[in-house]
Amino acid sequence: MSADYEYIERVIDQLPREATLRAQVAMELRSHIAERLEHGNSVEEALQQLGDPVVLAESYLAAIPLIPASFGRRAVARILDALGVVAVCAPIVWLIAIKTEFFFVILTIGVLLSAAALYPLLAEYFFGTTIGKRAMGLRVVRESGARITFGQSVVRQLPVFLEVFWIDVLFALFTEKHQRAFEILSKTRVVTAMENES
Amino acid sequence: MAARPADGDDRRGIERELKRGSLELIVLHLLSLGEAYGYEIVTALTERTNGSLEVTDGTLYPVLYRLERAGFVAVRWETPQRGVPRKYYRLTKPGQAELAQLTREWNTFASAMSSLLRQQPERT
């Protein structure tokens, strides 16, 4: 991969996984770099003009306001996710229950519950949202607006695994940006999706 | 701890902060002179100020993006005869209003600063 494409990839990589924003910034950067080349600059000079890719990505993101999601919308998103888990798991458990012994039913429920707990962790890391959050027009970002890292996604879900979720949730009622304690800790936020900005 | 006099890096930092704060005004003003694309804006700024105000592409483009999102500039893509598509920026009506507002604020600030800095120590 050539240096300019690699550079653009590194900028894009920081942005939330929204196709339109990524495409727009990539197209813009390609155009700006090409313009420099046409005026006799080298690729290195063009990239030097653009500066550090992470800083550039954060400067672009600074233009997008982060509107904290209300507690109500977050709660509904949670419930939707929980209903989704039930909708997927209930038929499986029922099937196992009529086919096999009690032990396997317990085992299956255990496995499915772990999967349900892991779902937000993976979905928020890979897609920046969950099905419930998406339905409520919410997304998960770093405080700069950049997409969250895997480590941040893990820390966000720690209260579930540590079984302090309900205490953690109470923080979202009182903190300025409606953050849970583990969201403050992981430096992440739940904000409204870009198309929902006013 | 004693205050450390500003060294080279700090000085450049102060200059950078000053520039960052006024960059939107600079860009809006340059666009009020006519539609332009990114590279033109960067070079026009250097030329019109004899190089005393200079920005890098990486500083300018996010500002243009911010102005675009705020609706102060409108954009259009154009592909020249040969070469890559160019993004042209032009001032909108709200952009003109913003420019007028920022210009007023700047002038007020600048005259207040210069009158402050003109003040001499009082003799005792």
C-alpha cells in the first residue's frame, strides 16, 4: 500500500464506523493530497502538511457535536437489547428442554447468558453501537468522538461481569454527561447518532 | 516552583493558539473574496500576509469541515479537464452574517488590547 493510502487509512481508522463520514473524509483527503502532488510537492511533503493522522482525525471530529444520550433513551435501548436476547435464546432453550435432560438446559442457559453479556462488548467495539442503541439513535464514542478501543469496550462492560451494574447505572442519573461510573473510567460516552443532531 | 520563561516551543505554542482562535475568521474572510478550493486558501493566506500568517493543510481542512457542517460555507465538487476532483468552498448567507459578527468581535478585542498595551506605568 502506498504511503498516502496508508495515511488516509490511519485517519479513517479513528473515525466512528459510519460509512458516509469515513467516505467523505477519505475523498477529501485524497483530493487534497492529489492537489499538492499536482503543485509539485512529493507525497511526503503532502503528508507532512496534513500532520499526525490521529491529531487530524480528532480535529475533524471536533466539528461534530457530541450530544449526551438521555437516561430514558439509554434505558429503553437496554431493554430492547435484553428483549433481543430473550427472543434469540428462548427458542433455543425450549428446543433443548424438550430434547434433552435438565443438566443441558442449565448449561445452555449459562452459555447463552454469557453470550448475551459479551454481545454489547463486541457490538460496541465493532459497530460503535448495539441493536437496541441503534434503534434509539445512540452510539458509543471516546471523549474525542473517535471510535472506542477494544480495551475501552471491555472496561465499559466490567460492571456487568463484576455484578455492580445497578450501582454503576445510578451514576448516569447524576453525572453531567449522563455517564456510568465505568464510562467515566473508560473515557467513553453514549451520544446521539449523527443523523439525530439538531 | 519559579515560573520558567517561555522557550522557543512555548512561544510557538502561544502563536498557534492565537492562530487557532482566529482561523475561522481568516477562512470566512478569504472566502468572502470569492469561491476557492483548499489549496488556494492555504496559498492565498500566505501570499496576502507575506508569509506572516501561514497554516498547514492539516490545520485548515478540519476548520473548513467545521464551517461546512455549521452551514457557513457551501461546497461543490468539480472535476477539472485533467486531474482529480476538487472541492470548492463558498460563503453562504449565514456565513456572511457570521463573518460580520466575528469581524466586529475581533475589532473590539484588538482595539481594547492595543489601548491596554499603550498604557504607560504611572509615575509616583
